[in-house]
Amino acid sequence: MENNVVQSIITTFEDAADLLEKVGILPLATLIPDHPSLNGVTKTENWHSDTELDPWKWRVKFPGEGLAGYGKFIKKKAVLVSREWFPAYVAAAGSSLPLEERYNDGLASREVLKLLQIIREEQGIETRKLRADAEMKAKENKTPFDNAVTELQGSLDIVISGVKERVNAEGEQNGWNSTSYETVAHWMEENGITPFNGNREEAIQWLHSRMAEVWTPSAIAWMNKTMSW
């Protein structure tokens, strides 16, 4: 692995995009052993600075520009997957069964099914509206809602497609920004990304061949164990 590339501090979105293109999968925080993460290769003081150098803003710029799929894809942690690797990753890590089938087989909850149906109807829906439309605005529904949204990302049914600013009646920014979601299929189609042409085993093989070029053996071993590859 080009450790000099991985360990050098990056300060621009373009540098982060170059790194992601090289390694294929880039977690936001430390996750994969002997493998870079966005917070590990950037300056702490730039995070949440609300400038062009802020990696927190980059995380939604990647999916917004069609450069990477973004979501809690591995161990419920936020990860960026490059547009080149994403189709194979979806085929290798996503569920092979449609959600309705998983629900009928008792493998998915009613909340998960309901949220996906709403997201399908309104691609790019933001968190607050999604909670309202799903009738999950009550305080006691927050944890089931969060768990369902995370589950949908882990099964590669949805991605985080961006962030919407919260504005008041006067159109001024007011409060925290809100995450928005799209189905994986819609996000890929919108960004001209073709689904992987092959089965799960072929997708894993494709990823293995790419990881072997740039990842450390310990990173590959961890990924194989974690993803049951």
C-alpha cells in the first residue's frame, strides 16, 4: 500500500476525492485496521469549520456530485464508497432479496418497510419529513426510527444523498441541517452509475482483486471477516 499517500494530511476536497478513488472505501472515522479514514487524514481544526476545508461538508458533497455512495454501510458506521467500487459493493454487501420479501419472511420490521416505501415515493426526503410521514415524530419513536434508517443503509436499500438546511419562515437558516435519503437504485441511476453485471460471488471477487492492489493484508482480512466474504 502507498503508505506515504495514506498517511499524508490532506486539506482539500480534491485530495480527499483522489484518496477515495485510490482506496475505494473510506470510512469517516477510524474503522478498518491499517486503512485510512477521513478524520485520520485531515486536520482536526478543519472539522465543523463550515469552510471549504471542512471534511464534515465533504461527506455530503461526495454523493451530491455522484463521486461516492455514502451511508452507514459497515458495522453501522458511516462510510464513503467510490462510484467505481459502489456497484460491486452493493452486489457484494447488499441484500439479495427485495425488502417486501424480507418483511414477509420476518427478516425486516414494519418500520423498515414503511420508511423505504416513503423514500421510494419521495426521493431525497429529509429526516424530519420522513419521521412525520411515517408517524414516528414522538420522542419514544426516535430510537426505532434511527435503527430502521441505519438498517436500510446497512442492507444497501438507501444512501444518504445530502443535507438540507433548516430554514425559518423568513428563509433564514435555523437550527441543525437535516440528512436526506434516496434509494440506492435511484441514486445510482441519477448519477449514471450502472449496476454490477454479475452475482454476489463475482462482485466479491471483483472487490478482492481491487483491494489486493492497494489495501494492507490486515485490512483485507478484517473486511472479509466483517462482511462474511
